Amino acid sequence: MLNDAARELDRMPVLNVDEELLAYGSGVSSTLRNMRNLSKNAGLDYQYRMAEIQSNAGYGYGGGTVAGATTSTHRQMTAVLQSNELAILTMLEEKTAEIRKKMTLKYQVEF
């Protein structure tokens, strides 16, 4: 989904479009791809941690500990991912407001 949105931004017309606006669009599409990668990497990290917990279960950890570690790891991963995504979305909102103001002042048309 994020990659599709980035691809749509990349495919938008560029002829006779303000260079600052083009740079903004490129930055947004790049950021969306980075968010996609962040999510994928978090999933891979979670799988790695789960495999590690499972392998350590044979070294004296009880079943409850493994289940507790699994739940705790999932919650930690989700919290970090949500925090990162919130920071990225906030940055995108700020950049959008900034480019909107620039374009409005430059062309004297509300964007």
C-alpha cells in the first residue's frame, strides 16, 4: 500500500510543475518507501527474536516464560514501530504545510 502510493507520486506529471513541488513529491515518495521498509524490517526483527526465544526455551526456560517473552517482544516491537511511524507522519505533515505555504505565497493561489 505505501509502495503503491509512492509509485503514484512518482508517476505524476512533471512538465511545467514547480521544482520545489517536484522535490517535495520525491521526498514524500521516498519517505513512504522508507516507512514500508521500516515495517518490513520490524517484522523480520520480530521473527528473528521469536526464533531466538524458541531456541533458548530448551536451555531452562519454562513454557510460561517463552509465552511471556513472546508477548513482551511483540508489544515492544509494535510500540517502537508505532512511535517511528508517528514521527515520520508528523514530519510529513510539517513538510506538507511548509510547501503549501511556499506555493501559496509564490503563486498567490491557495493550495
